Amino acid sequence: MGKKPKRGAPKKEGTRPIRMRVSGNLYAYLGLLKRETMLGKSENDVAERLLTDKLCELLDQKYHETGKPPEAAKHGEGSETKAG
């Protein structure tokens, strides 16, 4: 019996898989980025690339030593403020 073909982009040695969920809006945006950019061939590939890039940026900035949020504006769900 032969091996099953791997799906998605080839994975680098030493990497570890993770699972995550995103909102429908973010998933649709990942689809847009998939179609309109060269970030990846699937929504998952695009998300993997963006998350890896951001984590490398935080690591380079030594975010873990400061505990301060990055300077960039926060986007996405949960960033809305309630008028009160």
C-alpha cells in the first residue's frame, strides 16, 4: 500500500501543528488574501504565514520581556469599545 499524498504546502522540518478557529469574517478575508495575493494557496496557508510572520516580529522585538502590546492598532473581533 502506498503513502497517502500530503495536502497543503510542504511543512518545514521541526515545525509543530496547531489548530485555531476564526470568525466567518476573518475566514472570508483569508480567502480574499488567498485569491488576491501570493501569501498562500489556501486560507490555512495564508493564516499560517501571517501568524508566523507576526510571531517572529514579536520575538524579534522581545515582546515577551516587555509585556507591552505592539504599537500597531488592534484589529478584528473584540476590538470594539462600548459607548457608555
